[in-house]
Amino acid sequence: RKLLLSEVLKELSLMTPPQTWLTSVTSSHEDKNEVVTITAEAPTTKLMNEFLTGLESSYYFRSVRFAFSEQIGAGAREIYRFQFKTEISPMEFGRAPGSVK
């Protein structure tokens, strides 16, 4: 069965930690693979790492790569902007969507 974009977005919303904001989600084709680029912001690097761990454990995403991180703001308004790139996994027979690898 074909993977629906709405399923990917739902999974992405479930993987996003509290106090982490998605600022951009785009998709493209690279080397015959569907690649999703996720840009987000969070107040701590711990949340950024939790997000990465969640994506890596997801059924839908594979080959998660850290693209960049930068600190924006200062003091009490310190925020980290970061970006991940990940391929969307093809559907596999016998695997339930949303199941952990």
C-alpha cells in the first residue's frame, strides 16, 4: 500500500517533544528516495536530542541525519534552531504503521 503524507505528518507530530516547534517540513527526491527535511526550534539541546531519538525509532523514518544546529537569542530567550533530514521508509509487508523498529 502507498504511504500517505497524512500518516507521515501524524507520526512526525507524535515524535515532536513538548516545547519543540516545527518551523518547516519539506520533501524532495534525492537519489530515488523521498527525503523529508525538518526544521525545528527548542529551548534546550536535550529536547533536540529527544526529537532525534524519536525519529530514529520511528517506523516511517530511516537514515536520519543531523543537518545543522544554531543558537538564536540570548539569556532567558535562548532557543536552538536545528534541522534533520530523513528518508521515508517504504511500506513493508507484515509491519504495522506506527510500530517501532
